[in-house]
Amino acid sequence: MSIIEPKIATKTTFTLRLRRYFFTGIVIIAPAAITIWATLWFIETIDGIVKPLLGPYINPDNYLPFHLPGFGLVVALFSITLIGFLAANFVGRALLSLWDKLLNHTPVVRSLYSSSKQIFETLFSEKGASFRQVCLVEWPRKGAWSICFVSREIDSGEIGLKPGTKMYSIYTSTTPNPTSGYVFFVKATEVKILDMKVEDGLKLVISMGLVFPEKPLPDAQEMKVARKISRKTKA
């Protein structure tokens, strides 16, 4: 028995090392592979939409002996930028206003158009406001804290409650998909502001709590951040 046991221990140690190397390789390769796959998928998707609209004389695939990926994406980015440039002058604003009125007076389409326009203006407009801060809220029950995002500050009267109470519009996302979640309203005194970037908060949610960033703010600093959020909202 004294001769066999060291062999078994050596074999076990070697197997554990192989497993460790394997999982280390996955940690290194998987993020890069997912990033490359998502990038190629996005480029091919845009190319598949844009290239058929270009016509046979503009499409470079008709002249080259190989498929040129990304040309449709470049054309789409250029077109979007050009539309934004044209919309910034007087004639462009007039045409955009006519287009806006047309869609807003079209049944069925107007509800979808107005909702999507409001969302994109909020996310991408320079005057818009995306999530302002990461916070902790005691939700869905007492004693259980959830990572949430402050959308804006409101008065309780804006949502049909008795006016005069400062509240936050809160969004909490599901894991690991941050695009689905719940919106609810909480008194400002029940929200714990975190000293954390919104990007870090999203990483924490997407990673299912594995990627853990900063600590909560001290009470005095939290009040300063809350006042800053209030000034941004009113501006």
C-alpha cells in the first residue's frame, strides 16, 4: 500500500492541474471568441440589410473576386451621419418636422414611432439623460438588496401620490440580460447611492454578481451625490 498511494496522489495532482489549465484556457479564449463572433455577426447583419439596397453598380462584391465584409456597415454609418448633418440645418429641420408630423398623424404607427423616438432621444441625445447613478434598494423584500439604476428624480405627485415627497425612478434589470427588468418608484431616503459607474453596475448584473466593483458611499458623500443628481435632473 505504501508503494501505490504516491502514484495515486501524483495522478490526482496531474489531473487537477490539467483541469485547472483547461478552465484557465476557457477564461482566456471564451471572451475573445464571443467578442469576435458578436462583431462578425453585427457586421454581416448590417451588410445583409444595406448591400441589397446599393444596387449592382455600387456593391463592391460584384467587382471583387471575394466578399468584402463591413462595406455595408461603413455605408450605414456614413448615411446616418449625413442625415444627422442635414437635419442640423434649416431645410433639414423643416423636412424632419414634416416627417415627424406625418408619422405622428398615422394611426397605429404613431404610438410605435413616438415611443421609440423618446427612448432613443433619451439614450443618445446630448441633452438626454440615461441612467444617472447605481444604487441599492431593499427589493423585492425587506432584508434583500438589489442593484438598481436611478433614472431620474421625481416628486411623488407626478405618479399620483400625495405631492411633496422626493422620490427616484428606479430601474432594476434581470440577470444576465440587462435589457429586461422592472421600473418602480422609491422614496429618496430608501435608496442607497453607490460610488460606482453605471458601466460597472451593468457588469455586476451581467456577471451574475461575480465581477464586484466599488463599495457604497459614506452617508455625507451620498448626500452630495444625491444633490448633484437633483441638479442634473432639474437642468
